[in-house]
Amino acid sequence: MQSDQPMCSILARLDRLPPTRYFVQLVALIAIGGWFEFYEFAMPGGISLGLTQHIFTTTSVGMLAWNSFASFLASFFLGMFVGAFVFSWISDRFGRRSTFTWSMLAYSVAIFLTAFQSSAMVIDGLRFIAGFGISVQLINNDSFIAEITPRRWRGRYMAFSIMVVLTSGPVALLLSWLLVPHRILGLDGWRWIVIIGALGGVFVLFIRRNLPESPRWLQSRGRHAEANAAMERMEARVRHELGRDLPQPDPEHVEPVVTRGSWHEMFSPLYRRRTIMLSLFQFSQTIAAFGFITWVPIMLVREGFAIAHSLEFTATIALLAPVGAALGLIFAERIERKWQLVGTAIGIGVFGLLFSLARTNWSILLCGALVSLCMNWMIAIFHPYAAELFPTRIRAQALGFTFSWSRVSSILVGYAITFLLAAHGTVGVFSMIAIAMLVIVLAVWIMGPTSNRQSLEVLSR
């Protein structure tokens, strides 16, 4: 059935669509790509013992020591920084669907080749390529989901995608526990963990045919006929599922101006405050995420707790990640996203300081669980919030620029924690995290706009 709506109302037609299983399926397919990227985040900790037996060392010093485990981690973050800062424009230029496919394939090929290498330098180079592909993919996925979901349900759909991808952490840790100590078919267990991570490239070849290109992106590029065709296919699927006619579009819907975006537009008077706010957020939230998830087991052992208890705590935190994202899913459209970010930042700061002062097992577990829930709730809400604040023509570039600041802090925070832990103990570390959360509270409170249930075109005009 052909739509009788005029061409200029394509985006109004999209935003008026009701929630259906069709949108859940679309978001789940895109989230599958993100699942393998988040699997990569959790994988290094699980395979570290296998890598450091024969290839990498934990005792090398110097940033240019290729065979140090630190270089294994740093090469990945450097690739992410380059991908986010320099190449995020690829999604705005070539489209969400194409970028989804090719960035995933680049990551998967690099990771698959890594599984068969024994040279530290080659592995570091492949990790750089993998980080590059992952950063482009993550930025593209947020733009993709934000643009193809109706405005009234956008936050819930994006929080759902984050809940899906965060299940990858527990899976990666479980597989590492099962496989790393063994050799299977002549390959070390850690290599099988890496091969499993490369399966995303296989999945993407099958699922891409079921993904439409973003009608918003097509229209922003002046490709009106293709945008209309993509919109008609989406309408047909929703209409078939509902078994009835669709509601009429909002005649007051704001349509975007068809123009090419430019890198400097994110610093124009209209978007400058948002760019600064998101950059501060990204830099600060990584201090909490990296400092808590990566360093807490070490801090617990330093405070006298048994290694077994520390590992149990780490496993519990990993299992709570999807639960925190589920809170974001539940409240995404019920509470303004801006204030959810403020609230979760306050929670991370307060519960983190209580965690640093706790001395009993139950109090440590309780405060740590609350930090984890707040942190993953924040992640689930921040992804839709950031993707809402810029126009389609520069959405990926702006997300990439602001995201790159998180890679800067991920490199610096390890050195800061090492100093603070030695000089002031866990209280010093969590005081730094609390200060980072205060920066988020002030930045979002002062410079962050409200966004719930608003059209992307209204938010970015």
C-alpha cells in the first residue's frame, strides 16, 4: 500500500507510529552489533592470564613497550580515540546502515586475526584496528536507533538496546572462566574467547538485509524518494502488525532543512553549550566507570580482603550491569532524562564514598551494588540523551567528538588512581570519582536541555 502522505511529512509519519514488536526487532538487531563491541570491553580482563603467560608481561615499563599488557589495553583505546575523533563523520556521510555493516566487519576481521597471533606488536596493531571499528560502530548505533524510533518511545527503545549489550559482560567473564585454563583443538583457551568475539561479522551479514536505512538520514541528504520508500516499508510493517490504519501525522511537525553538516557547526551558538556539556560528561563518567569496575578488585585486596572475595564481588557487579540498564528502560520516558542523569551521578558519588568507608562484607557489597546500578542506569539514559541533542546532518560527528573525551580520561585515570591509591587509599580514589560526578551534575543541570518525548527536529532547531 502506498502512503498518501506528502513527501515533506516523512518524519512526522515516523514519529506518529505506535510502539510495536517491529521496532523492538529493529533495535534488537542493531543491539546485536553493539553486543559484540561491549563483549570486547569485558574480554581483556578475562583473558589477561592467558595473554601474560607467553606473549605480554605485566612488569615492562614505558609507554612504548609493545610487549606490556598495558600496551595491549592502550592500543585499543587509542584506536577508539582515533575512530571517534577523526572518523565519526563516516556515518553522517555514508549512512547508518552502511556504517553499521562495514565498521562491524572491520572489527570482526581484526579480532579474528588476533586469535592466531603470537607477536605482541602485531596483536597491538590489530587491537588498534578493532578499537577504531568499535568506536565508529558505537557512535553510529546510537544515531541509528535514535533516528528510526518514534519520539514518544525513543528513550525506552535505546535503553532496551543498552540492556541487551550489557549482557555481554557476564557472558565474556563466564566464557573466560570456562575456557582460558584449557587448550581446545590445539588452541589456547584465550584464543577461543577472541574467536567468539569475532562472530559479530558473521551475524551482521545476515541481519543487515532486515535493517532499513534511516529515513531521517536519507532526507537530510536530500534523497527524498529513498526516504519515502524506506518510510513506506516501515509503515507497512507496523500497519500489518496492528491490523488497522495508522494515526494521522502531526501537521505541526518540524521538518529539517536539507543541508550538508560541517564539523564546526557543533561549536555554533546553538550547539556549543551541548557540546561542552557532553564533553564534560564523557570525560567524567569514564573516571567513575574505569575507576570502579577495573580498580575495585585491586583496592579490595589492598584493604585486606581475600582475593576470592574480591573476585566474587567483581562477578556480582558484572551480573548487575543489565539490571541497572533495566532501570533505565523502566524510567526512560517516565522521568525527564536530564534529571535522571543528575540523580544517578549523585548516587554514584554518594554510594562510592560510602563504599570507600565500608569495612564489612555486607556493607561493601551493598554500596558496591548501588554504585553499579546507578552507573549502568546512567549509561542506559545517557545514550539516548546524547543522540537527541544534535541534528541528523552532524549527529555522528558530534557524538564522536564528545565521546573521544572519554578515551582521553580512560588513559589518564589509571595514572591518577595509582597515585591516589598510594597516597590516600580508597577514600582518595572515590573522592576523585565524587568530584567527577559533581562535574556531571553541574554540567547537565546548567547546560543540558530537557528532551523527553520531543521530536529530534524540535530538539535540534
